[in-house]
Amino acid sequence: MKCPTCGFLESKVVDSRPIDDGSNIRRRRECLSCGKRFTTFEIHETVQIMVIKKNGDKVVFDRSKLRGGILKATHKRPVDADAIVNEIEAELQNALRQEVTSVELGEMVMDKLKALDDVAYVRFASVYREFCDLDTFMAELRNLKKKNKKSGNTADET
């Protein structure tokens, strides 16, 4: 960090404190050349994620909307909806993605639910994939059952 007094490029951190909600840090530094102290702030920068809806509209990613959909699917199920939302948001932030389609977002949720709870997965998929009749619903259940048999899981275990 460049000293504002003499311009020397090296300093040592004397004190660090979290500010705001803990995502930002205030640091007191001391220049290794002139000994003057100065303050720096480290701010956690996040990328604003835009969701591209099926009709082409772009809206700002709303974690509460995503959480609401997951909560409906996981109602009375042993699944932590907040953990899923946090994982998905972290994956998008870490990938530095500024845009994601609603289809990709839905697939991410379904992948996470399928790994955690079959019932929550089927609930979410029935709304997300817009199952229009019983045959579509039953076909999805048969596919899920086949996958569980291949992986060694049975319906009794879930």
C-alpha cells in the first residue's frame, strides 16, 4: 500500500477491524519508510447478477424470490433452503457471472434438490418444468426411481 505522505510502497498493518456487517475491513497501517500512520479500507466487491427470463427481460437477481420458490418445494422436508440459496449465489459470484438465464438458475436448484431430497426435487420440478398432466409427472417419478436404483438408493431410504 502506497504511503500518502512519502509514497513508499511498503507498510505494515498495525490494527484491523471489521466494519459494517463484517464484510468490509478498516486497517491502520504504518509506513516502513517515514513511520507515518494512515487508514485503508478493504471493501468486498460483488458482481450484480442479472437474470434473463424466458421472455428475454432482464431483472436483478433476487435471492428472496429464489428462496421463496425453494421454501415451497422444501416445506416440511429436512432441507435447508437458505443453504441452497447461499450455495447458488456463491457459485454465481465466484464464477464472476453477470448474467444467468432463469433456465440455468432453475437447473441449479433442481440439481441441488435432487442430491438432497427426492420429494423436494419433484415438488420444485413439477412447477419449474410446468408438468401439465399426470403422465408427465409419472414419467419424472419413473426417471428418478431408475436413477435411485442405479445409485443404490431406494425410495425407502429417502
